[in-house]
Amino acid sequence: MDLTFEKRWRDLIAKHSKHFNAGTLDLNALLFLIGVQELGQHAREFKKDEKIALMHIAICVVLLPFGYYKEVGRDADGWPHFERVKELPLLGPGEQERLMKEAVLNYFEE
């Protein structure tokens, strides 16, 4: 087990959970927050399909530095769109979660 990684993750969760006063956040909650931030529109209620799109935006954004996606522009409503540049590796569920956590940590630590 990588104790440094686990501490970084716990610290990030604690910081954002405290900031939003919303109990303990998880990976999906952080991805949603990244999506909202990257969309750059005011905070508002999002419809279910918009929430899914926000999660997609976040996943693409956090994986940009790994070379899996590139941003290709924004549509008329200001939503960013991405293109996959290379295939994601075949990973087991634990490995996928680790990749996403590492990507989220990198996003917030930059």
C-alpha cells in the first residue's frame, strides 16, 4: 500500500468535505465539482443528463495530462468537448480507481 498516496487522498477529501460542509465527499463528488468548475458557468441545479455530461467533462480534464484526451473546443452553450487521443489501458476496478484518484489529486495539486 502506498501510504503517501493514501494520505494525499485523505487530505484532499477532508479539505473539500470541510469546504463544502457536505459530509465526506468521494471520488464521484470530486469529479462532479471538477466538471462544474471546468464548465465555468454559475452554480445552479443541473438536470440528470447535464450531471452525466459534467462527470464526462471532469474525467476528460483530469486525464488530459496523461495524454488520453484533448479538448477540441466548446459548443454554443459553452460546454467543452473532448476527443480521445489514445485508448485507456485495460485496468481492473481497483486500478481504474487508483488512476482516477491520481488524476484528481494532480488536478487539485497543480
